[in-house]
Amino acid sequence: MAGGVANAGAVVRSGRHVLRPANPHSTSIHRFLAHLRAAGFDGASEPVGIDPDGRERLVFIEGAVAVPPFPRWAQTDTALASIAALMRGLHEAARGFDAAGATWSTEMSDPELGAAGRPAAEGGLVVCHNDVCLENVVFRDGVAVGLLDFDFAAPGRPSYDLAQMARMCAPVDDPLDASRSGWRPDAATPERVRLVADAYGLEASGRRELFDALDRSIANGGEFVRRRVETGEAAFVAMWESMGGMARFDRRREWWSDVSSSFAAALG
């Protein structure tokens, strides 16, 4: 199957199943995915198991996935609002999960939370996806119906998970770099982030948390890719070079310093 970075070329469909490389946390992730379905949330991959060859097996989700340059149907307000609503369902279903003994990746979780593996119930944390970008969302008729690739799932605050999604799917990015992925010129607007908050159902305190999480995410932008580059992973080295290195993230930080007050105002 096409797409992906770390797993590019290593994901295949076999009938009604998808086979993809497992990781050290796949057993915990499958436990979590099974819990979501038991809780009535069907908007995530359905786990089947880990095959003897080390690949995880999941049920294929029928629908369309947007990849750069992003098609216009994936850039509509309807599409964005539906992702936020789907994430609300994910977080609600995640609240009853018993994370005792589970292990998680810390690579994309909120850096302020420290080490992974904290109980999901501690401090209002739930297991979050942490990488909801358009490439990890399945749509039908322009509406989000499924989330893919839970490799970076970990306990966290829903506001941080939602902020990561808004940053990538609104998007919250400087116009130059947004246009390189095919985003329309007027996509990165405060109103689009307010739409995320509205569709998710955030109250005033949650909107403040969303803005603060966006601010932290942009301040730390580029660190995940840079760490992968430093380990010599070819796919991430190529990505880093194509983006122009840290200059790409510095440009976004400069843009954000100029416009962040308008986003704060839109969120109230």
C-alpha cells in the first residue's frame, strides 16, 4: 500500500486485512484498540493479532485517505469538523482503558508529561493517538470514519492530541509550507481552529488548553524528525532535506509569533 514514511513500502493489504510492521508496543496498542471497540467506538483499526513473521494484522477500513498534495475534498470544513468529532469519540471511549502493564512510545506524546507508561486514569490522562494527520484518517463521502496508525499512541491529555491534529489538519502553518502540501491559500485561519474546538465540544478551559498545546507544539516543531535523522533513518533524512531542515520549522515559529494572538482571540 502507498504512503507512509517509517513504514513506506512495508504495508500490504491481504484480503480484508492489512499487514504492517509491528513494534515493541504493538501488544499494548492492540489491547487498547480492542478496548475501543468493546466500548462502542468503531472509528479505529480493529486488531486481529501479531503474525509469526512479526507483522501486525488489522482489519482493512474501507474509504479514502488523503495524501499530499491534499485534494480539495479533504480541506473542507466538513472534513475537519468530522475529524474533531471522531477524536472526541476516541477520547471518550479511551477513558475506561486499564493501562496497567502497557508500554508506549514517547516520541510524539506531550513532552511535558515525561516518561510513558503512566496510568491512563492518572491526572485525567487518556491514551491518545498523537499523530492524527490527514494521511492517518479514512474518509467516506468527505466525512472522517476511521483513524489509522496508532504506533505513537500514549497516555496524554486530549487537548494536546487535538492540538496536534489541528496543527496538521487545519492546518496551523505558515502559508509557504502549507502550500507545498497542496493546502489552499486561506486554509491556515483562526476560524478553522475554532471549528475544531466547536466540533469537539470544548468548553472555555479546554479552548485555553488547546491554544497552549498548539503553542508548545509549534515551539518544539522539528524535534521528532531531527531525532530520527540523527539515527540515520533514510526516509526521515530524505524528508528533512526536502523540507529544508530546521529552517522549515523556524519559519513556522516566526509566522506563529506574528499571528498567534488572532488564534487565541478566535478560541476565546
